[in-house]
Amino acid sequence: MKQPSPEKTETGADGREIDVEAVLRGDHAAFEQLVRQESPRLFRLILRFVRDDEEARNVMQETFLQAFKRLHTFRRESKLTTWLYAIGINQARAAVRKKRRYTTLEEQDIERLQPAFAQGMYVDRYEAWNPQQVAERSERSRLVHEAIEQLPDTYRTVVVLRDLEGLSTAEAAAVLEISEGAVRVRLHRARQALRALLDKYFR
Amino acid sequence: MNLLDQLRHVFKRPLMCEDVNHFLALYLEGALDPKTHARFEGHVQRCPNCNTFLDQYRQTVELVREDEIADPPPELIELTLAFLRKHLENGQNDAG
Ligand SMILES: [Zn+2]
């Protein structure tokens, strides 16, 4: 069996060190520090899924509880925070599955929103965008937010992890338990779908 | 076949808009080797449609990055810690 090199500490979402060893020993103070450091990012990730503050709070609390109970299952194949986000996203998915109230685009819609090519050239002719002139900042933010909300979960998570939370391709792949190639493809398709959704407002 | 393997095939023929699109994310990240990067850059400079598309793609990413949502209120952390203490104490009593 290959032993991954154990990291004794790692950097949390707020840039401060997390004492991974102490957390794994079940040290309550170290776990408390993990809760303090990772709550904001974990809350944002969960809220993107469940879209309800109250529910996001519950899911986040449950995520930390599950994480603490399952510390012995952490295999050091990823960062501790990556493992924590994966638990959070799975908990959020389960919560959303129970009561789906929002319609998102389907896989075939994402396909339809990709640019079309003929003989290697774009079929459409693109017009320059000028979002600053077209819409007020608040209106722009609303349009962009709504477009992101329309993405299917599989695409929205990748956009949130990579473009909004700034995780690397490797980290996002570890959180979602998919390959780095799949992260790249989904991110590109998601961005192209967003581009197509926003095109009518910004040109 | 991964993206970088696909890239090797692109070298054997003239670069098309579709190739540029396919590797757009890597190109923007600066993840292509310098020679390929220069080749992509050359195409985008000569091809107005690719240029406009690339600009829209870039703006999309920038607009997405502005879509921040608020952090949780500070009291949520204290509530979460209280929740954990309660459940972990109960859990220890229930176990077995
Ligand atoms: Zn072109």
C-alpha cells in the first residue's frame, strides 16, 4: 500500500494554519478551530445548493457533526478541508433531493448552449459585450446570479468551487470525487452555457 | 484521451476556431506550452469572431467571480459549536 505523505498542518479557507494532527486525535479545541475557520466557506458552499439560510445552517451543523464522528475514516488522500467540503456537498445534495423546489437546466440544455461549429469555424457571429453600459451594477449582479442558479447541480458545483471559491482543479476534483479532466470539461461547458445565457443582456 | 494528448493532434494541421475553443480554459490559465500558446494567440489576433468569443468568455468568468454571497452571521459559529457539544456528549452516552 502506498502511503501518502501525511501533512501535519494545512492552510484553512481564511489563510490560517489548521492543526490536522490534533483534529484527527479528536482534540476538541482543534476541531473548534476548524469550525471557526471553515464555517464561512462551508456555509457558502451549502447555501449555493439548498438556497435557504435556515436549511444551510442545519446542513452545516450536521456536516461538522458527521465529520467529527467520521474522522477515523479520513484517509489523508486529500486535504482535511477538501474532505470536509465533500461531506458538506453530499449532505446538501441529500437535503435538496428530499424537497426539490427549483427547476434547473437539463444536460441537453447545457449542450444546446454550447457554441456550434461547421468545418471548424463558429456558426454564429459574436457581437462585443458591454455589460457596464447595458445594465446597472445591481441589475447585472441579479442577471449573473440567476444564470448561475439555473445551472444543473453538476455544473454549478464546479463553477462555485473553481471560479467563486478559488479551489484548484485538483482540489475541486477531490471534493467532487471526479477526475481533474472531468472538472476541466464541466467548468468549460458551464462557463460557455453562462456566456450563452447572458449574451442577450450584455451585447 | 486527456486534453493535453488531444493538443498534440492539433499540431499536425492548421489551427481552427473549434480547436481554440476546445482549449480555451487552458489557454486563459496560461497552462499551454509557450509555443502552443503563441500559436493560439496568433489565431485569436487574426480571427475577429474568436477574439470576441474569448472576450465574452473572459467577461463571463469575471462576472461570475463577482457573484459573492454573504458569510454566515458570526453567531452561527457559536450555535454550531453548542450544537456539536450537545450532540457529541449525547452520542458518547448513547454509544453501546
Ligand atoms: Zn477563430
